Amino acid sequence: MNTLWSCEYQDDNALKFIDVKTIQAVVAMIPHRPAIEGRPPSQRFFLVEKPGLDVAVMAGAGEDMLAEELDEGTGT
């Protein structure tokens, strides 16, 4: 895809509450300061998808983690 989604911080007034049940993906907004011709440098953020959980579930790691949590909870 080779696309960089770059955003400027919109202040706390732009924050919104969402229902946790509607979350379909987890992302990170990584700070960066790009050099854009004709514009002064500004603090921006770029979007990075975090597919780690999906990959862990596909590999069966989710089942292993659940088994470990159950063992820790029962002391066995």
C-alpha cells in the first residue's frame, strides 16, 4: 500500500468516547516531524496498525495465554 497517514493533534476538544464493543482494530499514533516543502516543521503523528493480537490468535498463542492464566488463578 505504501501510504503514510499523517495527522496533526486536534486538542482535547476533538476527543470522542466510543463504545468498546465497536473496536475493530488497535492502532498507534507515532510522533514524527516531516519536512514538507513550503511548510514550517510541525509536530505530527502517523498511523501504525498493530496486528499483533490477530497474529497471536492465528498462531494459537491466545489459547496458550488463556491456559497460563487459568493455571495461575487456580495455583496448579
